[in-house]
Amino acid sequence: MKKLILILLSFVAFNLGAQEKIEVKRETTKKSQQKLVQDDNPKVLAKTETRKLSKELNLSAEQQQRVFDIFLIHFEEELKNKEKIKKLIASKNSNNKNEIKQKIAKQKNGNKETINTKLKEVLTSEQFKNYQNKRKVEEKNRQKKLSIKN
């Protein structure tokens, strides 16, 4: 009987310790995500995205520079669009939130298409296929996270 109680207590203690570690890990990932979102410097964002792609796709130096330029332009435009959207939300004339949501969705889809066409010119066909596959996986993961939150 004593052994059973001892085993039960050790099992409970082990589970409590594991839960604490998971919560700490979630907090650190949330902090890093918030840092990335708050960092509105287009050069930094373009540099991180270029590093990520060069690791994933083994880009040459010329490709890295061209990809950096593409993402720099993209993030500068995105920053301008964010400012416009903030002004729309802040203005009391635009009461229709659905219109704002539709504008945001159209901009995101348009931005994805323009980036894909520009990257297709820079990357080889094999690199571009790998790029698209990785983006599809990332999109599926985002959808899973959104469905879990809701």
C-alpha cells in the first residue's frame, strides 16, 4: 500500500513539473512573436526573411540580394498600408468593419501574389517549388492554430 501511494505521489509531482515547463516555453514564444510583430523596421524584417529563405533554399549571394530587395519593398508597402488601415479604424466615418476587413484581405492576397511573381523570377524552379511547399505547410499550421484558438 505504501508503495502504491509513493508511486501515485511521484506521478503527480512529475506531471506538475512538466506543465510548468510547457507554460514557460509558451511565454517565451509569445514574447518572441510580439517582438517580431512590434518591430516595424522594414530592413530588419526583410533581412530576417532573407536569412530564413537562404537557409531553406540555399540561395546564392546574388539571389540573397535580390530577395532582400523584394522583401524590403514589400515590408515598406505593408507598413504604409498598416498606417492607412489605422487611420481608417481611427476615423469615425468608417463604421463598417466588414469593409475594412475586406480591404485588408484583398491587400494580403495581392501582396502574396506580387511576392510570388517576383520571387519566381529570382529563384530557380526547384527552389520556387520548395518555397511554395513550405508556405503551404506554414499556412496549414496557421489555420490549425486559429481553429484551436476559436
